[in-house]
Amino acid sequence: MEWLTCGSGYLAGMKLGDRPLVEYTRDRLHREVQRRFGSDSLPDSYELTTTYTPGGQPEQQHLNHPQLNREYGYDEGGRMVRISGPQQTREYRYSEAGRLTGVHTTAANLDITLPYATDPAGNRLPDPEFYPESSSTVWADNRITEDMQYRYRYDRYGRLTEKTDRIPEGVIRM
């Protein structure tokens, strides 16, 4: 395998022998604007193009498989408020302090809001709506063990080792 880099050291592509595996095109700010997997002669090759807002945030991503296209929306403060595509939309809500308070996801087979409760310092807490029996104001060892979307496991050093999805199968992840 051969790694191809441009003059500034950014990854420009990888190939195996003479066969290109992936190629990256960057703009003058070195942001990725195009990623091509495979070659034009292969039926399973695809191309991802990315555009950016004037502030440098991803604005749109388009694939040659339109069902996977995405558009990103931001509020006046630059916080991401929406990721939308043909199969799924996620809307992000924030407190006045700018902390994430919830995510609303809609898809053909799903319409769910996942709240995020926090203490004044911004640490996540068990949400009282979904954990009414919990009087906890902290997570043991300051590690979240579960929320409405995932279950988390950690090794003895506190590193996340497993993240299990609790949302029904068949949901498209973005």
C-alpha cells in the first residue's frame, strides 16, 4: 500500500500497486472538498463532495448515491442545529448557555426526542423524564453508563470500550 501526500503533508490518496483506493482533493484552506473511492472503471466506486459555509463549517455532502446526501444547518452562534438527508433528519436543541439539551430524530420508521439533562457545570445527568426513580446528581466515576440512545462500557482505566445502540434496528445512522 502506498500513501500519497501533497506538498504540505496532507493525505492526497492511497493506492495498492497501480490501483487507486482513495483520492482526496482539497481547497486552498486544505479542507477536503472531494473524496473518491475506487476508480471510474469499477462499478462500486463512489465520490463524496463537500461544500462549506463562509465560516468554514460543512454545509452539504453529496454522494453519487443520492439517498446518502446530507445538509447541515447552523444557528447564529455557529452551533449545528440540523443534519438532514433523504432518509433521516436530526435537529439539535441547546440551552441559553449553549449546552446541548436534546436531539430530535425523524426517519421513515422513527420519531424520537432524546433529552440531555446537565448540572450547572455542564456534566450530563440521568434525565428525570426517563429515569424518574433516579435521584442521582452525578454519574458514578463521572462515567455515563447509559442514556436513551446508548449503553456505555469502560475499561479499568476509564476508557470507553463499548457503545451499544438502544434504538431499534433498521435506523440509518448519519
